[in-house]
Amino acid sequence: MFPNLFEATHQYWRQLDEIESRYQQGDLSIEEVDKEVEMLMKQLGQKRRESLRFFRDIISNWISTHTEFLIGFLFVLMVAYSWMLTINN
């Protein structure tokens, strides 16, 4: 399942706004704000790690299934580059 990093970030900012309003109203002390913000940062960090892991897995899977294509494409690029070098000299 694709981790929705955009939604997680949006939710993070919404929760920060909520904490700020509670602090402005005097419902939270500065120590409680620090604890809640630290908890929110850990949650968002976890979502970011999940997203990076997901993209890494997708890229790794794509490379392993298209290895022949990549090798052929790199070979064609090398031949084209060599041909360009010989034309310019």
C-alpha cells in the first residue's frame, strides 16, 4: 500500500495548528507543547521513512525485472556517444 506522505504532512500541520491554539488559550504548558510536537515529529518521520522504503522497493524491483533492457539501453548510449565523438573529430 502506498504511504500518503502528502496527507501525513497536511495532518501534521493541522495538528501543529491545533497545539498552537490550545497553547494560546492556556490549555497547554510549554513543556506539554514540546512533548506533543516531539511526538508529531516522530510520527511524520516514520511516514517519511515508510515512503522512502516504498520507493526504494519499487525502484529495486523495476531494476531487477528490467536488467536486460537497462544493459541494452546503456550499450546503445555508449555506441551513440562514441559515434558522436568520432563525428566531432
